[in-house]
Amino acid sequence: MNLFDAVPLVVKERYDGYVAGDSISTRDFQLTMNEVIDRCTNFTRESLDRQTYMQIRTMVSNAIDCIIHDRRNYDLKFMTDKLIDDLWS
């Protein structure tokens, strides 16, 4: 799975029930980062450089913010038919 599919899918799986005001611990965020990195097939933890890691971190943070504050917009923009099928498989 590429990065642009992994981020929305993992964030949807982990944070779909959250609402504004819910607390997300640093540990939860790091577990989300680890899961995104593990699901990506175009790099590994060993080959990941600092700049790419920071880019993934920003993408995950923005996706979490979007799903919590504007779930409808998140679903319309990020959840393609393929990702929806992956969620239900």
C-alpha cells in the first residue's frame, strides 16, 4: 500500500469514533505512525530518512485533525472506493 492510501485508512480505523475534545496520547499517535509505516510498501523503517518521517508525521496529524473536526469532508476527500473496500475486508 502506498503512503497516500495508508494514512487515511489507518487514521479512519483508529480514530473514527473520536470527537472534538477527546484526548489522543502521544503513545496513540506513535502507534498510528508505526502502523502507517508498516503498511507502506515503498519504504521500510530502516530506509526511512528524517525528512520523510516528518512528512508522514504531518500527514497523520492533519488526517487526525480532519477526521475529528470534519468527518464528512474527510470521508468525501480521502476515502476512495478502494479504501472503503479495504476497511470492510
